[in-house]
Amino acid sequence: MAGNVAKKKTQSNLEKKLEIIEEKINIALASVTVKDLSIFARQFAAMFNAGVPMIRCLRVLKEQTTNAKIKYAIKQISGEVEEGNELSEAMRKHSCFDELFISMVAAGEVGGVLDEVLDRLAVMLEKNAKTASEINSAMSYPKTVMFIALAVFFGMTTFLLPTFAGIFEQIGTELPAFTVFMLSISEFCRTWPPIPQLITIGVIIGLYVAYSTAYKTDQGRLFFDKLFLKLPIFGDLLEKSAVARFCMIFGTLTRSGVPMLKSLEIVRNVAGNEAIALSIEYARQEIQSGGMISLALQEKRVFPSLAIQMMAIGEETGELDGMLMKVGAFYETEVEEAVKSLSSMLEPLMIVVIGGIVASILMSMYLPMFAVFENL
């Protein structure tokens, strides 16, 4: 009897250990998206606004969320709040909540309007997630088409062109320069052992590593981020997206009661572009010295003039946060239109690219035949 009890106890302990290990693995593998945070903020705001006590809200959210990392964080936060700690301070110990999220929660706690702040935060996160999703969707199409185009090009040059090369050799006709060029590409693709291909791949990997290493440095990141903003078509999209993000986050923070200097510090850290982050830091320093944010941003010439003019009006009328929200909404619409235009422009462009690849291979095959027909 005692042996059975000990056996059951050992089995129970083993099951608990396995559950703990599984939980840790799930937490380690889980990634927190903007959508996860917006859902958390929206549900928290709804329950808190309905008069549900904070600890009860956290317990319900812990049961409802499917993200292992957020679930674990809520469990720990709930325990700290029960002990009398501030919600924002408890959140600060968990990486799934960034500085923006924590600062807005802290402002809501100080002002006694936590439900309103969480609502604003949810709206802002939802808009950010929507913008990011639209940009990713616009970029996924050309990536997929380019992959298909490269696969078609590799397949035709590796398997189709060699067949015609044998026919051309038997005929003994002089090959046009374009056909010779395409056959050399075919030979390159079929070379074994693939030393030339490995060298090419090595060079590409080396360039990528060099770029990644340079981008990790302050000067390198600044150089490439400035370059990205000057790219045709994509640079304008990146600029509008960054301006919309800056205005919406900065306006939401100041409207929620976060001090302006602290708001600028947060926005600088989540700017996503070093050139824009430096402009925001310069503006923060100018405001600290008694300057105006619109004039400081104008000096750096990174933000578009329309956004700066609207900010200047907001500063003069004392309605900067409201004006920032309007500018942010305007540029969010601009981003949506730019993404739609980009998608409609890329579709025919990608078709032309694939058509050009196929046509170039077919031309390299038929040009020698035309020469043979002319000599008959």
C-alpha cells in the first residue's frame, strides 16, 4: 500500500515537472505580436471600464489569452498587483510589454483614467498592426513572383537550353552573341562540382554579413536608413509610414498625460529609422532648451513640410496633441493609398519581368534558327 502511494506521488511529481518544462518551452517559443497586445489592451479596458476590479481583470485575461508568454506575464503581474505594486511597474519586468505600453499605463494610473488610456492604446496598436500588415502584403507579392521568376529562369537555362545547344552544335551554324551569352549562363548553372556557384553564393552571403555588421553600428544604421528613405517609390512609403507612426504615438502619449519630453524619448526609441530617431532626439533637446518641436524637425529636413506646418499650427493654438492625431490619421490614409498604388503597379511590372525572362530564353533558342533559315 505504501509502495503504491509512493509510486503515485513520484508519478505526480514527474507530471508536474513535465508540465513546467512544457510551459517554459512554450514561453520561450512564443512571440508577442502587436495584435496580441492590442487584444489584451482592448479586453482589459472593457472589463476595467465595466467596474471589474483590476486583479479580477488580470485573472480573466490570463485564462482567455492563448499566448504563452503573455499568459505567464499576466500571472506574475497579477501576483505583484495583489501585493500592492503598481501595474506599470509590474509590467516593466516583462519583455512582452515595451516602453510605449508601460508609459501609457503609468500615465493612466496617475491620472485615474486607465480604461481610457488602454482604449487609446488598443486603437493605436490596431492601426499600427493594420499598417504593418498592409505593407507586408504589398511586399509579399513581388517576393513570391521574383522567386517564381528565378525558378523558371534556372529551370529553363539548366534543362531546356542544353538540349538546343546540342542541336546548334550539330548544325554547325554561327551562334549570335546573345545566344552565346545565354549558353554561358546555362553552363554556369550546370557546372559540377559547383565551385562557381559556391563562390557566387559566398560573395552574396559575405555582402549580407557585411551589411548586417555595418547596420549594427550607429554610423552604418544611419547611412542605410537615410538611403532607404531616398529609395524611389519605397522611400516615400517608408517616410509616410514613419510620420504616421510618430504622430499617432506622440499624440496618444501627450493626450494620455505623458510629459512631452518623456513622450519624445519613447517615440525616438520606437521610430524604426535612425535618421528619424536622430531628428526626434534633436527636437527633444531643443524643447528642453525652450525651442519648438516644429522648428527643430524642420531643421533636420527629414519630416515632410506638410506635417511640420500642421505641428506648428498645433503648437501656436495649444492643440498639439489633437493636431498630431489629425496628421497621423492623414498620413495613415496616405500610406494605405500608397500601398494600393504600389500593389497595382507591381502586378503588371512582375508580369513583364517574368515575360521578359521567358522571352529572352526563347529568343536565345530561336535566333540561331533564323540564321539557319536565312542561309537555306
